[in-house]
Amino acid sequence: MKARHPKPRTGGTYLLARHLPRWGHPHYGHGVSLVERASRSGVIWSGTTTASVRPSPYVAHHALLSIARSHDPLLQLPAEDLLLTWLDTLSQWGYHSVSTSALAPIAATALHDIGFSTAQDLVLLEHHHRDTDNFIGVLPSLRGRWPGSRFPSQPVITEILHLDCAAFGNERQMDLITLREALCATEQSRVFVSYVDKLLVGFVIVGVSDTHGFIQRLAVDPNCRNSGVGTRLVQTALAWIQAKDCVSTVVNTEASNVVALHVYENFGFAPMNYRLAVLEKNLLP
Ligand SMILES: CC(C)(COP(=O)(O)OP(=O)(O)OC[C@H]1O[C@@H](n2cnc3c(N)ncnc32)[C@H](O)[C@@H]1OP(=O)(O)O)[C@@H](O)C(=O)NCCC(=O)NCCS
């Protein structure tokens, strides 16, 4: 493993952490600050830890808690009493349950200690780029809506979200906010696509920060699997990352996802020495 992995930024939270005043709310007491930006959505921070909360677009009364730098294996969450105050806030906002962004082990342990359980066990895989790598991009990159823009046009975004739902299912599909976060999480990003008869059958979202590449999302239409589409998408992603002189590419996938693991292993990806976990908790008494 490389000594340093600049982690992709979690969309929005860095900016908010830097620009919002650090006022305390009397109700939340010392150590927890809160800004409610919209109904049941906002930013909570304690010390150096920042988390954003928003309602799940697909599960009623379910909160999505996205913790900044949550992939960082050194990330320490605040003390238990502060974390319990976070949960109190979610209950007061009317949520019945919560799930987190993917967390590295130290942070996950802190939440397990206050009753969270593991919803997804994610393997982190890394490919070390070598001078001998010779990936050739075979699929087109999506053009931005305007020059320099990361965001495809609305009809293409609709196609991507539709395909993502077919590939990942109702509860794990991306919504527009997650797509935006994936595109903005790194210094540069691209979406590569595969079309058959003008129909989108696969896409990959790929990003680069510093000298590290990240495969953020990969999906192939269930009706078009096992015909090499996923492989061509990963190959194109690696070619783009390689052209940016990256030293490594990291991706995560569920430990049970044997097909994705097989595709990545075919390209020489190997498991890193820690995993990530998405955690969840029921908030009802
Ligand atoms: C993972 C995914 C992108 C693969 O796409 P795909 O187009 O089917 O991939 P390919 O056809 O290029 O390759 C599939 C490989 O898996 C192998 N495979 C198929 N079923 C398998 C199984 N049950 N166990 C192990 N390997 C399997 C195929 O033989 C092929 O390997 P090969 O090239 O060595 O023969 C697709 O299954 C998908 O969208 N899944 C849901 C979303 C997802 O899991 N995304 C990845 C998360 S990071």
C-alpha cells in the first residue's frame, strides 16, 4: 500500500466546513454544532469531524449520514456522548433510521459501539500502475453540458440514473445528489459510456486527485452482462487514469460481489489491508 492516499472529497462538506460560522446551538451543548440547511437536512460537526445529513430519496424517514473523510483509515470520530447527540438530532428531525457513508475501520468501530450494525462490507482494491501498463481507452467520454463542465446534459443524466437503478436496485441506486458528489469528489472526473443501438448499456465514473485514480461507480445493464461491457469500461477508466500519470487506482466493491471482484482482479487489482463498511441503525425507541 502507498504511504499516502489522498481521499476523494465528500461533495460539499469541505466547503461548508470551511465557510460556515462555527456557532453552537444551545440545545446541542458544548462540542456539537449544527446548521439546518433545508428541512431535515444539514451539517453537523464536532471538533474536526463534519457530517452532512439528508433524507433518503427512496426510503421513508431514513437519514443518509455522510461523514467527511470517512474512507480515511486514521479518521477518529468524536467521543460517544457527542455521537449520541448526533443521533438525538436525527431523531428530533423525524428520522426512524440512518445509514452512513462507507467508513474505515476505526470510525466504524466507534459507531458499532453505539449500536450501529454493518449493512455493507466493502472490499477496497488497489491497482498499482507500472510503466509497463498499456491500457487503451476504447469507449467514449461523455461531453460536459458546457465546456469544462463535469455534468452531462439532463437527458443523459436521466439515462445514467435509470441504468444505475436497474444495476444496483431501488435502495442502492444513485440519486442526482450522489451522482453530483461522485463527479465532484476528485480534482478531475469523467464519465465513460457504452451504447448499443443508441441505448446506454453501461457507464463508469472515474476520478483523479493528485496522483491517485478512483473508480467511483461502475454499472452495466442487467440484460447486457457477461459480454465484456464492464471490462471495456474498466479498461477505458484505467487508460484515462494512466494518462494522468497516476501511481495507483482504488475502487471499492461489496465483498459478496463476485462478478465485480473478478473483473477488477482481471486487471491486477488486489485487496488493500483494510475494508470499508456502510453502517445503519434503527433510531426508534
Ligand atoms: C460488475 C459488472 C459491472 C460487470 O459487468 P459485465 O459487463 O457483466 O462484465 P464483463 O462481461 O466484462 O465480465 C464479467 C466477468 O465476470 C465473470 N463472471 C460472471 N459470472 C460470474 C460469477 N458468478 N462468478 C465469478 N465470475 C463471474 C465472467 O466470466 C467475466 O469474466 P471473464 O472476462 O474473465 O470471462 C455488472 O455485473 C454490474 O453492473 N453489476 C451491478 C453493479 C455493480 O456491482 N457494479 C460494480 C460495483 S463497484
